[in-house]
Amino acid sequence: MLRLTLTLGLLASPAVAGDYIAFHSPSGNIHCAMASGDGWDNVRCDMSDLTPSYRKQPADCEFDWGSSFAVDLTGKGYLACVSDAVADENGLELGYGKSISLAGFTCTSEKSGMTCTNPGGHGFAIAKAKQRVF
């Protein structure tokens, strides 16, 4: 059974459909998606404006790199090599001080940025000025 927990004071939204949630920070600079099931067990956030903390793109990445951060169900957070975006105009606005969870993943929005973790406590903390994977 899929367990979805929203700590937003909302009962439903067009952006919540089964095992996928799209959301963004109030500033609109960070757009994220959480997915669970069918081989898609992760959280990914894309930033549109940032001073990159990571600058050396892996040789095997032929797409965009440095502004997309992800964490899978297990393991540490990482920078994703992507050819798409997770931005969704119908996504939830995750207000500052609020968290959203799905299948053991949790993301928390703060004025200082977005932090997302997996059930093992690994993930990423991102803000315009600095990004960190752990």
C-alpha cells in the first residue's frame, strides 16, 4: 500500500497523483519531484539560478549537469546528469518551514533552501549560494 504524507495542511492537489509529487519552493528557483514505484524510487530537484558548488562535469555525462540533485531509496545524494526538467506549473508550492514525504523520502523547504533525504538519512541540501550532497 502506498503511504503518502503531506505536512502542508492540504488534503489533495492536482500535482499529487498516486506515486508522483511535483512541488517547488516559494521563490520558484527550486523545482522537485518525488516518485515511488515502477522502478522510480527517488527525489530530484532542479535549480534555475545558482552559484555551483560542483564544477567538474563527469566525462560520461553528455547532458546537463550541476543544477540537478537527486537521491535514490538507498545510497547517498548525487548530482544528476539530465536531459529533461522536473518543473511542473501545476506542482505544489512547498511553503517555507513545511515538509513533504512519500515512501520514506522527505523534503523540507526553508528560506535557506531545500533539503531532501531518503529513509537512510542521505540526500542533498541545496540553495542558490551553496549545494551539498550527503
